[in-house]
Amino acid sequence: MIQTLPLALPGTLVDFHRIDLTARYSKGWGPGVDDVAAGPTGEIYALSRVHRYIYGVADDEQDPATANFGYRIITRYSAGGEVLASAVCSPDDDETASAVASGGDMTLCVLPDGILAVSAGPNNTTLVAPDLSRVIATYDSKDNRPFEEFTPGDAFATSISVTPSGRLLCSVAEYGVWNYGSVITNIVGVADGALTAASKPTINALASLDPEPARQSDVDLRAHVAYQGAPVGLANRPRPALTELVAGEDRLSGWRDSRLGRPVPLADDLFVVPLYAKTFRGGSRGQPFVFALVNDQGEMTGRLHGMHEWRDSPFTGFCFNVAADPLRGYAYHLNRYGLYAWNKAGVLRVRLDTETKAFKPLTHFTLTACSPAGDLLLVHNKQHLILRVPAPDDLTGLAAAVEEALRAYARQRTALKKQWAPVNWHWTQTSAPVHRI
């Protein structure tokens, strides 16, 4: 079923801070989207954010109408598209700080037991009740150096995805990657046990990015991440690293300062691991990138083929997400130049060119994930709407499915405008409960 869902701001938040929804973002405020995920029974969760920062406003400003602020918002939708609840997470430096551990590159994942996992860099994972009413557990690494004395916390993962059988595909950050004095995602691994409030499973490391992070000590060992039976850290991590396997493909930097994208499962024992080379201020189009295929034995068995480094570059707009449908064995990627689809062998089966009239609207969307049923979840970057595109059983039907979804999006958007009366594409919900977690 094609669905269009509003990324709604809680009305209580808009009223409390007297947010001027007509104001341009250049005035110091704005919304954004971090991730969208779907559960096995059809429900959808969206993680978004809203901030206001006006230069000259004092940090201790008491009037909420003029004070600066920043919030993360989790929204839950029913399988039919109804907004069921929202949860507001306040920033760490707030007096009523959220129990949700924040950080960079925040992602969502619905665990096999229905619990929502909110992950962030470096290695922070929070478990939230499915109805968004409470935080069940927080695994906070407290690893936010540099320039601070490190106090070890209780870490888990920077991102989590679930395989068809319920395994947890994770990315983990390490200190000293590419000689930086900070913590950067460097390890891909799989956990076969359940992540609960009472315990966390061991993540078995499969692949690494930087083979030799600098200046590590015993404090940097990851006790819950294992490689060859010992904690990851110091000299113990998977070798050869992914960057060593593709070393000859980056003539400019040799993959130094490269980054890992979020890994996704293409099958229970096969994963897509995005890695992309160093980015430059003056533009990075044409820089190398690899969507590596890695099995659960840690072997790079291939890659997603068929994209040109310049013509199909994900560096334009920094579109590095890959989504996967392990049910059918398909992988998808969307960037400014097209929507791409591969089979399990890494063969490019479909490229929908955004230069064509029918698919040009895709340039305004970001692909976040596939639902457990294989539906593509897209977010419109300006109109703050989620588009759910039903997945075809055969990739030869993808073009028709996407065309129909984009036509339906226009119709459903018009209906939502009549129902919600948005202001400058800002949707405000006032009927569903709002929780502070």
C-alpha cells in the first residue's frame, strides 16, 4: 500500500516555544530528519529534530518564546498511517535532559521483540517502549572526547539493523581511527543474542575500516565486541581491513580519512557495507566509494556493481544510504542522479535516471530504509513527508511501482494539506499523546 505520512511537530512544542512556522530557516531555526524505520506489523517510526539558535540570545534565557532550543522527536504511526504518539527528547545540557543517549548520525531499528532501538555515535543505544511512553534502558558509552578525561560508560553500537532471523548487524566506533583524537565508526559485526535492559549480546567483529587506529590503550578495548575470542582494540580487529582490500582504487588519499556508512543485511549471512573516500571542501564528486558485500565469516565476497564514480556519484548531496530487502535479496540506493537496484549477486538490475521527467521528483527524496516487507521508505527533504513505496517481487516492475507511488504521493499530499493545514510544509499534530522521555 502506498502511503504518505506527515513528519509532524508536536503542537505543545510549537506553542511552548512560540515557533514561527512562517519564518525562513535563515532566521536561525529549522527541522530535519535522522531516520525512518518500520516494524514487522507495519508500524512506522520516524526520528526527526527541530532546533532554534539565534545569535545573541543568552544561554540562560528563561523565556521559552525567545530561548534557543534543540529537540529530537520520535513519531509512531500505525500500519494505516495514523499518528499514534510522539516522544520528545531534550538535549543533554538541559536541566531535564532526556534519558535517550544522543550523538551523531542517529538511527532507528525495531528489534525482534518490538522494542525500538535508538542508536547514535559513538556506540550509544537506547531502548524505548514501542508506544514511546518510556525509556527501557540506555547504553551510553560516555565516549565524547576529545579534550576530556575519558570515563568509560556502558557502550553498545553506533547503528543496528536486524536480519531476517533476528541477528543484529551493528557498527561500532573506535578511538584513534585515521589518527584522530576522537571516536569514529570503524567496526562492522553481528550479535546473535537479544539486546535487552538486563543484558547485551557480544558483537562478533567481521570487518574493519582503519586496520591500525592510533594511540589506543587498554581503556580502548571493547569488552562486548570480540574478534578471534578477544575484545576488539589495540592490534586485535579484522584484517585485512576493507580499505586494504580496495587500496588500489583511491589514488588521492589511499582511503585515509574514509568513512563507513550504515551496514544493512541483504540476507541472514550477507551484508552491504558502504565505505566512501575522503571528502573535500571544494567538492568530492568523482571520489571513490564501495558498497561492499561481506558475509558472516568476514569475507568480502564482492560489491554492488554498475555505478560510475562521476556520473552516479553519491558525494553530490552526500547520499550514502543503502537500503536492503533481504526477503527478496534486493539492495537499493538513491542519490541525486538516480535510484539503483541490485540483486543478491551485486548485479545492477535497474537504474531510474532522475534526468527523466517521470523520476525527476526523486531528487527531493532521501531513501532511509526498507520495511520488513521490502517497501521503500523515502523522506521528502522540503515537504517533510514520508513516502512508502510498495516493493515489487521482480525488479523489472520497479519503474512502474515508483512512477505510481510518485503519482499517488501528489494526490495524498493534497489530501493531507486539506486535513492538516500545514504552514510552509510544517505539519503540527495536536491529537496524539506526546511523551517526554
